[in-house]
Amino acid sequence: MRILVLLLLLAPVGLAYSQAKNTEHTYKLNNPTQRPEAQLEQVAWLAGSWEGTAFGKRFEEVWNPPSAGSMVGLFKLFDPDKGVAFYEIMLIVEQESSLSLLVKHFTADFVSWESKEDHINFKLVAIEDDAIHFSGLSFYRINDDEMHAYLAMRMKDQSLKEEQLIFKRTP
């Protein structure tokens, strides 16, 4: 009992003890079968148009509000002088009484990176008042018009690198 209490006290606020730090700002599921219960309305604050910087380039991202059991997002990374680097189509869906962020990547020529049936699945780790933590990807709401996201990327040498995305809401 004392060990359980100690683990709960050491866990970050809002995060269950079955999750762990992945990088400085991201988390991972220690046990993918232990996912927090959540509904789309809890992440509805993502809805809207955003722009910002990441990977040394600019990006635009748009999220539709929750409807029909999902939220749809579109992402475009580009260099104003060189054109589009890649696109993403994203879905946040309710799965297993929790949430998953599904992502499919496309080249500038709209050729899928993943095979026809494949996509990336970021499973929900935790939701806090101003943060959404998927496994390897966290969104932090700074205020209604700014958020920061952090993506944990596995490098060729198997190390993890954290990339920061800075979002500003656009009209």
C-alpha cells in the first residue's frame, strides 16, 4: 500500500502511475491496455485554424470540431520559398472508451508514406485541464490563441529526439 501511495505522489498531476515520461514533454503508455477513459468533447479546444513553426519550416493545421464520433485535422509543412515538404490527414476518434490520434502522411505529390491500410496511432495517455498527452505526442494549451506541441521521434540510432511545434490561432 505504501508503495502505491508513493507512486501516485510521484506521478505528474493528472497522469496515472501506469504512464511514464518518454521525453521531457511527452509520455508513453507503460501498459497499452490501461488507457484513460475520455471523450472527444474533452479535446474540442483543438478545433480551429492554427499556424506556426516546426522542423525549421512553417506549418498550417486545421481541426474540425467533434462530430459523428471524430475530429478531422489537416496539416501542411512548407518552406515559403521551396514549397510543401509534406501533408498529414489526422483523426481523433474514440477507441476502447479512450481516444486515439490517427495520422497518415503524404509527400508533396500526395503519395502516402504509409501503405494503403497503415497509419500511425497515437493512443491517449492522459488529459489535463490544459494538456492532451498521446503516446509520444503532447499538446499544451498556453491560452485560447496559443498552444505548444511536442513530438518524440525515434532517430536512426534508436535515440529519441523531441521536436517542438509552436501554434498560433488564426482567424
